[in-house]
Amino acid sequence: MSKWTTKVFYTLITLSLIGILSYASAGTNNSSYGEDRAQIENLQARYMFALDFGDLDTFVTTFTEDGILDIIGMQWQGRKNIKEGLGSMMPPAGGGAPEGQNASESKDKPLYRATGRHNISNIVIKIDGDKAVGRAYWFHMGNNNPERKAGLDSYGYYEDEMVKVNGQWLFSKRRIYNEQMAEWIGSDKNPCW
Amino acid sequence: MSKWTTKVFYTLITLSLIGILSYASAGTNNSSYGEDRAQIENLQARYMFALDFGDLDTFVTTFTEDGILDIIGMQWQGRKNIKEGLGSMMPPAGGGAPEGQNASESKDKPLYRATGRHNISNIVIKIDGDKAVGRAYWFHMGNNNPERKAGLDSYGYYEDEMVKVNGQWLFSKRRIYNEQMAEWIGSDKNPCW
Amino acid sequence: MSKWTTKVFYTLITLSLIGILSYASAGTNNSSYGEDRAQIENLQARYMFALDFGDLDTFVTTFTEDGILDIIGMQWQGRKNIKEGLGSMMPPAGGGAPEGQNASESKDKPLYRATGRHNISNIVIKIDGDKAVGRAYWFHMGNNNPERKAGLDSYGYYEDEMVKVNGQWLFSKRRIYNEQMAEWIGSDKNPCW
């Protein structure tokens, strides 16, 4: 081929390879903000189900092996420690206080078991490659009273650090502020950005 | 052309076609987790607006033609049946109890119409092609009292099945657990994963 | 080159350019529903943190330069006006009523500062290029009472208009309906679609 023809060939090969790389990156596209955020939101929701239904085995798998759960007053590192530490503070599986625990319940037969439910909202996530930081609100509702009347009873916010391990987002650290406790109430200043 | 030149031409054409396919698939990329989840979240939110504002015509379009709404105590299949069944249980359009319905309101003129609002949170979605299963929490707030004071009054969780029909995600089945009713309270065990 | 060769060259160049455009659009892929919705959800959550923690400088950056905040009873256009207008209505930074503000608090020493927290849910977003319209519910919880007991105290919904400016989604208009005020209660009809 002529020199000119050769140059054009190499140019075309380069352009085509860029096209192929494009295809490859689109096919395994886990790195966009939308994809990562979707995975992280799912993680944050699975955490809540596992917590409220007393499924600590699933709960700890939302953390990295050496992940940290920090509730200000207490902190545990590692799945085993989180399970033991949190487990010792939780009511029995079923997600609610056991029947009869409440003094006012002992007089009357409770209707059915009480439940407690944590909810997450206002999720802010900043992602940088395989690391992410998050802020979000949480609030808790329950019906641990004789009438099983639902009510909101506490709220606060999260400061989260997450990492992507083998393609899966996990908590490396979750810090929980609780605005019903003076020592755990959190910042006066905007903890977000 | 020489044999060598011909080979290079076909190689380049192949590479370029892959690039074009990449472009096409990126342009109609509805199959990633993030894209599907975004569409499903939108569906779940539209469901709530339609429900609370008494817009049953829109409400039933969030279900497939033969979709099932199962509130444990009752179950309806198909858009027409859902509309009739749910419609017979709902307060008049406007999303709240009619003025004066509450006994305590008959003494004083109510301030304005009452409203009720369902909210969804902790959305977990697992997607497999054109099918998806979901879990989520719901809670309800209202102000059906003389002072129109807002309050949380019930909560529970959803077990959802969704399908993608002509590019649009719809509920094929929604099951609603309500933790204010002994028979509809749901599982002791984590219904999620 | 021969006529045939020339034609093939131009064809290949065209095909390759399409591949490159594909790569470029995938690399800066901000135009899919999932990507845009993720960015908008993040915006809506950052708005809440800034609002509740009294960070008005950050708050106004969630609006376009000439954005409108319309709370029905009042309306401000432009970041400066929003900051001044909303600032004059807000409690001091810290997100809650100052200690001792509540009459019942003056008798007893308050436990710690009160806080108020807005939450967003049921987010519906329709996107058309660089413009979007949104609907969502909001609800507010607080603990401005001597016992710092958490409670839900108000709710309503948003009607939003958003635009993408230099790749970043911002509110061009947010209208806030508040169902605890007769004049600001909003529509009887479904404001969504």
C-alpha cells in the first residue's frame, strides 16, 4: 500500500478500537453515578429489613469484613463483633419488643406482637470510583403499646462510607446520630454538602 | 485490492459495526439495574399519588392488565376488578375522609377537608430481565381530626412482583401487609434477602 | 486509490466516527432516565439537609440563579431573594427552635436543642432532555417539646421544575403545598400523572 493508505488504515484501526472499548465499557457499565447509586440504595434498604426483622446474619453482610458500625455511644468493627454487639442490644427476632414487656401490657392481653420499623430518606451520595460517602435521614416508628397504635418515635441521620468490593457496594463505616439522645444528637452544622 | 488489503477492510468493517451496535445498545439502554430501578421507583411513586388522590383510573394503569392487588384480607385480579374492589373501600376522591364524617367533627365546623397520605421507603428490588421482585416499607399519615393535626397512623410492608411490558414496568402483583391488623401483620422472619 | 477503495475508506471513517461518538456519549452519559433521576434525587436530598441545618448558602445553590421558591403564601425569585425571604422565616441555624422558645420549656431546663427534619418520599420525575418536572410528598418531624419527644407534625407535596445547567440539575421552580394550612392545602385532584 502507499504511505497515505497505510496511515489511513492505522487511523481507522485506532478509531475502531475506541468503538470496541466503548462497547465493552457500556456492557459492564457499573461505574456511572446512576448505576452505583441504585446499588447503594438497594444496600441501604436491605440493611433496614434485616435490622428490623432481627436477621443479623443478613444484616452483617451489608458491611465489609472489617466494616464499622458506630452508634456514637458504642462502636463495633467486623461482622462478628457487629453481630454480637448489636445482637445483645436488640429485642428477640421478630423486630419488635416481646409481648408483655411493656408494663401497661401486663394488665391486658396484647393484640399481637409489636414491631419497630426504621426508614431511610433524603439519601445523598457522593461517589469516587470504588468509594462513596453518604448522608441520609432515618426515622423509626413502632407500635409497642397495648392498642398497637402506630407512632413515630425517633429520628436522626447517618454518615456513611461505602466501598465496592468485587462489584458489590458495602458499608465500610456507618455512623448513626440519634436526635432523641443528648450525647448522640449530632452536628449543629450541615453534615452534608 | 491485494489479499492483505481486503482482509484489513473486512476487519475494519467488523470493528466499526461493533462500534455502531455499541451506540445503538447504549441509546436504548433500558436493561441495566440502574435504569430499571429508576423506572420502577417512578412507578411505585405514581401508584401512591393516584391512590391518595382517589385517581383510580391512573392507579389501575400501574398494574398489568391481569395484575393482582392483594391486601391479605381481600384480593382483586385485573384492572377492572381492582378499580371496583378498591373503589368500594375508599373515601370519595380528594384523598381524605369527607368533612363531618368523624363524630367529633360534627360539633365544630371542620377547618378544611382531611387528607391521607401513603409513603414508600426502603425499596429493595431484584431484577432478572423483564421480571423483578421487590420489597419495601410503607407508612400512612393523615389529619382526619377536628384540628387537622398531622399524625402517623399505620405502617406495613409490600411484597411486589413486576414485569416489563412494551418497555414499561408494571405491577403484576402487589401484596400489602398491614401491621395494625393482627391477621394482616406479615412475617416474623425477614421477608427480604 | 481506486474509486471503490475511496468509497470504502469514507464508509469506514463514518462508521468509526459513529463509534467514537458512541464512546463519548457513553463516557459522559448523563442523558438516560436513570442517570438524570439519580442526580435529581441527590439534589432533592441535599436541599433537605441544607434547609434543616440552616445552611442557606448551600440551600440556594440547589436553585438556578433565577429559580423560584413558592410556598403558596409567599414566593421568592433568585438565590439572593430566596435566602433573605426564607432566612427571615427560619429559626436560627441549628435546624430547630432555640432552647426556651417554647413556653412550657421555660419552667424546666431543656434537655438539648430541638430539631426539625423534612423528608421527601414518593418521588415522581418526568424528564425531557435538559428539563424535568417532578412531584413528591414531603413530611416534617420535630421534637420541640420539653421531653424532646419525636413526632410527625406536618406534610404536603411538591410540584417541581428542574433544569440541567452545565451538566448539573437544579430547581428552576419548587412549589410547596402544606396540608396543615387551609390556603396552602393543594389540589383535590391527582397533581401527578
